[in-house]
Amino acid sequence: MEKEAAFAWKQQDFTEEAMTVIVTAYCPCSICCGKSDGITKSGTLAREQQTIAVDPDVIPLGSEVYLEGLGTFIAEDTGGAIKGNRIDIFMQDHNQALHFGIQKTKAYLINQKI
């Protein structure tokens, strides 16, 4: 992603413009995370229907993000494969995360932490 596009994404608390993202899912198991404690990069315990992993150069940790068709989440985690416009949704169960697959949707930054 070009820095100019990332800047436009971050310049307001909420924007009518959406960022198209690729969404996958992960769970707290060692296969998905390389560890199994469920602790996120921001130090919180990952929670289903709340936690997403993001590229903090695109979406700052602590930001609230609306994913069209999926709901509102908090950017609490990062991941080795989560770069640019990729987002990983936390799920409690490994099979559920696998079943989620790879989806494409629009993301809206609601509240940005700086």
C-alpha cells in the first residue's frame, strides 16, 4: 500500500471512504499463533467478536474498525502475515477459524488511537 493511501485512511476519526481488506481468522492455538496464551500485541487477552490483528502502519493498535458484514472490532493484535490491507479476526476455535476462510470486505476506521 502506498503511504499516500494510508495517510488518507488515517486522516479522520471516521471517513465515508472504505478501505478494501482481505480478512482471515485465527485462534489462540500454537498452529495459528506460535503460542497459546491468547495475549495480544497490545497486552490484552484476545476476545471473540472483539479482537482483530492488523498492520499497525495502516491501522493503529487500539483503533475501532467496522468490517462490512462482520461487525465492529478493536485492533488489539498484529501478526507476521498481517501486512497492508490484511486483517485477521480472532476466533476461539481453530476449526471455526479455518472454516471462515478468506473473505474480502470493506473496512471503516471509526475511532483511531494515535
